[in-house]
Amino acid sequence: MKTNRLKIGEFSRLCRVTVRTLRHYENIDLLVPEIVDRDSGYRYYSVDQFQKMQGILSLKGMGFSLEEIRDLYEDETHIPSIEALEEKIREAKGARGICPRIKGA
């Protein structure tokens, strides 16, 4: 294999996610390995896919669901609209009101 390809375990460590997460993202067509070896079943990710993974993690951190993130990548925009971001801010503010701050933590 070329040196710019990473096995699933290597890629998971680089991205700080579990192999299970990567397999789930593959199953929902969010982040599919660049190459799957037909003989061994090994999954190989490219270094270029690291950037997409970081985008996925950032959007998740903003409160977007995996389905919403997949839709963004299918539209090739990769960037949520201002309206979508405002909605996530409203949702976060609402959730903050529901969950009282824990004292002494």
C-alpha cells in the first residue's frame, strides 16, 4: 500500500475516534474508506480524509446530527447555512435552560 494510506486503526488514532465510530460512519455513508481490500477486508483511509473527519467532528460539536452532516456533504456545501447555525444556537440555549448547572463540579 502507498504510504499516504492509513489502516482503520491508524486513522482512528489520528482522528481520536474509535474504530467502531469509523465503521458506523462507513455504514451510514458519511465517511467511507478510500480503499477496502477485497481479499483481507482491510479498510484504508487517505490522509486527505482527515480533513473531512475534522469537519464532521466540528459539526457534531455544534449539535448537528450525523444525518444532517451527511446531507451537508451530499450537497457538497460542507458548510451549514446561517439559519441552521442560528437554530443550533437556539437549541443549545434551550438545552442549557433545561439542564441546571451543577454546583461544586
